[in-house]
Amino acid sequence: MFENALKEGQLNPLQKTLIGILRAVVAVFIPLTAFAGLYGGFVFLRDSGAPQLIITAVAIVWGVGGVAALYLIGNYLIHLLPVDWGKKLTPFLFIGPAITILTWYLFLPTFRSFYLSFFGKFSRDFVGLKNYIYVFTDRTMLTAFRNNLYWLVFGTGLCVLIGLLIALLADRVKFEKIAKSLVFLPMAISFVGAGVIWKFMYSYKPEGTVQIGLLNAVSTALGGDPVAWLTIRPGNTFFLIAILVWLQTGFAMVILSAAIKQVPSSLLEAARIDGAKEFRIVFQIIIPYIKSTLVTVSTTILLLTLKVFDIVFAMTNGLFGTEVLASQQYKQMFKFLHYGRGSAISIIILIAVTPVIWYNLRQFGKREVF
């Protein structure tokens, strides 16, 4: 009755306002109730003691069906609201889950880590800036900062440089696809898997025994002595950086190769007709033309080097002077149970990566990606 009256314009402004508020309450209450039901279902599954396979299957059906039901219910309730409200709330129906996930798994942990960084071991006593002083004065932490700088400069630089070189050379050969496929192949391997593979490459056995490591096998075959590659400081850090280069060069090559193909052929032909050599064409035409792509690839790999953990953990566990910030954070949090120091290190890493992410987003925005 009220709905028909509302459509016919027979209700006064107060009645219209009350009906709008009632609809809004219903629109909020029912989705929250449905969400609580979904959560309760997952808790029940967790504590039911049923076989793992059944729990997994039911959880998938329950989760996917529940999310679909939330969307349908939310969409239906939004259509019950006044038109102006519906137009304003509809976008939030679709971006709401993403915002919720980002808040729950990104923003809240960040604020919690920042809060915990001012407390001592086990997060019991307030210590102020003591954890941050430790981060910038402890000898092991200074070694981690130095190594991260090595990863940042040499890891990023070599990946981009070699990737660009291969992209330029492969573009001029008949077996371009095969060459690029071979270079890109390591991208299919996880960082931990690559660490295990290269651990065998660097493996060391005492002199006089059979060497299973490729480098030492070649070295002894040529009459040299076996070398404990991963214990040589600071060279062992560069041996670890070589793994990142092996993994990420393919990524840089593929992106840069696509950018190079966008350089107008007429521009290149005109330069050759004017007598420009290939080196001059590369440095004065191709590289300036793909500058934005070079920056994007560099910053993407740079983010990996700032957060690098897997390779170090799988190869040396941070021993022999190979510590990085992420490995120190892991040890402080889960080995020494010093949540304050671990949180402080995580905040430092966050501060380091934030300008790079902001710059990337800004560049994407300029190119109308969003």
C-alpha cells in the first residue's frame, strides 16, 4: 500500500523519509544477516570433524553460492530503495567485497603492525622507538640493508639490461620465438624451486670427493679446487642475485620486446637512410621511444628486490652474511618471537616500497590505464 502510494505521490515528505530509512535499514540488515550465516557455516564446517575432502567440497559450494546470494540479495534490496539512493549504492555493491578484502587483509594488518612495532618481545611492554633504533643500528640489520641495496641495484639493473639486450637481438633472428621461449622458461619456476635448483649448482663437497654441484664439477675437471660458493662474502649475495636475474630476465625481455615492436618502422628506416649506425639507432631512437616501458619494468622488478625472501631462505637461510630485510623480519617474528622488531622491519619495508608503487600507479594513470 505504501509502495503504491509512494509511486502515486500521495505520501508527504516525512512519510517518504521514514519509508526510505526503513528500506535502508532492511537493505543493511539482511546482507549482514546473510554474511553472518555464511561465517557461521564456515565455523561449523571447521569444527564438524568431517573428512577433509567433504569439508573442502562443501566449503567451495557454500562460499561461491553464498557470495552469489549476497550479490543477488544486495541487488534486489538496492532496487527497493529510492532511485537516488540506488544510483549511489549500486557501485558499492560491486566494489564492496574488494574493499572489504583489502581492508581485512591489507589495511588492518598494516595498522596492527605499526601498533606492535612500539612494543617489545611478545608485545607486552611499550618500548617507544627502541625497535626502530635497533633496525638502524644492529650489525645484522645493517648487513641486511646493504644486501638489499645490492639486490636493488644489481638485480634490477642486470634483469633490465640483459632483458633489453636479448629483446633487441632476438628481434633480428629467424628463430626469435624459440629463443624467447627458452629465456622466458624460468618464469614458470617458483622462487623456492629456483633456489633448490641453484643450490645444487653451487653445491660443495670436500676436495677428493665427487662434486655434485655443476660449478665445482667443472672447476675440478679443469684442475681447480672445489669452492664453497655460498660462504664467500660478499660474493655469495651476488651468486643469489644471479638466480633472480635468471628468473626475471624473461619477464623484462617479453615486455620490452613488445614495446620495441611498437617503434615505427618508418622512423628506423629513415635513420638508416640518413646513415645512422645500429648503436646510434638503439640509444637515440629505440630506448627513448620505450622509456616509459623501461621505467615500468624496472620498478616492477625493483619491488621484487625490496621484498626478496624466498631465494635467500631456500639457499642460505640468511647465513654467511646473506641476510635481507625480509629474512630478518621472518626470523624476528617466527624464530625469536620478537613481534615488535619484526613489525618495525615490516613497516620499514612498506615505507620503502610505497613510493615505487605510487610512482607506478601515477604512470599508469597518465597512460589512461584506469
